[in-house]
Amino acid sequence: MRSSGKPSKKVLAISGSHRKGNTERMLSALLKEIDPCIEKKTINLRELDIGMCTGDDYCVDNKRCHIKDDFGMLAAEMQDADIIIFASPSYFNNVTALMKNFIDRCNVLWNSEALKGKGKKAVLCAIGADRKNHIEGCLKALRNLCGGIYLDVIGQLIIEENDIKAGMKSIRDTGEKINGYR
């Protein structure tokens, strides 16, 4: 929603969860902490048709992907957003297969430099059994994605399933970071 000639920030949340569960609850709580004047949109990768990267380097030569699926729409949404929130549960010390497939398809954003120099920010959200043995690998994959597609990480939200109280404080703190970004 844009108001009185002043552009509002746009936040795009991308969830890599295979089901409605803790990741969705975390994202929902975070989005409630964000100023209502900020435009927000959530996209669940499980609801999209995104094929696998074929690794044929078409995007290297042509600066676009030849695969016709929902990724093109998602890439356009990312280009339109000011802040992109990436959320994934930790599966085997990494992001989910849905998120990994999405990351692979972002190769076109790296090759085309579509987001380079645009000042776009990212927030990383990961949830899992414990930080040391599971969540850190998930965050590393998301940080690598952001570095590859030219996003500056302004915050990360880590939720350990056994410490929801600390998680809620982290959600509030992360919401404040997003609200304060100019």
C-alpha cells in the first residue's frame, strides 16, 4: 500500500517449508511485528511450480532463464521488494529441498545481476531442533544465497523449537530492525 506520494517499503517473505507448521507460525508472528504501513506479501514455495535448474548455463549467456514456470513471477516479486525475508526449517543441517531448489534457480539473478546495486536487504529466518547442530547450516545456505544475489543481510531470526519464549523476543527484535530500515 502506497500512501500520500511517499513510497512505503515492500517486504516479501519466502517460505521454504513443505507444510504449515512452525516456520509459518514464525513468519506470521514476524509479519505482525512489522509496521502496518509497510506492504507485506508471503509466498510459500510449496504452492508454486518451480522446476529444477538444469545447469545448462543458458542464464549465463542470456541473462534470463529459459524454464517457463513460476520462478519468473517470483523473481519479479523479489525485484519489486525492498526487503526479502527467507524462511526455512532446518532439514539435516541445511535448508529444505524446496528452498534449495529455489536457491539453485536464483543463479539467473546472480548471472544477470538483476538485484545488484539496488540496495535490497534480506532477513534470514531458520527454525530447528538446536542452533549449533542444525540451524547454523541452514543459515549458512541462506547467507550464501544473499551474497550471491547481492542482498545485504540486516538481520536473522533463529528459533529453537525448545525455546519459544526466547524466540518471541527475537521475533520482536527482528520486526524492529525491519521497521527501522530506511
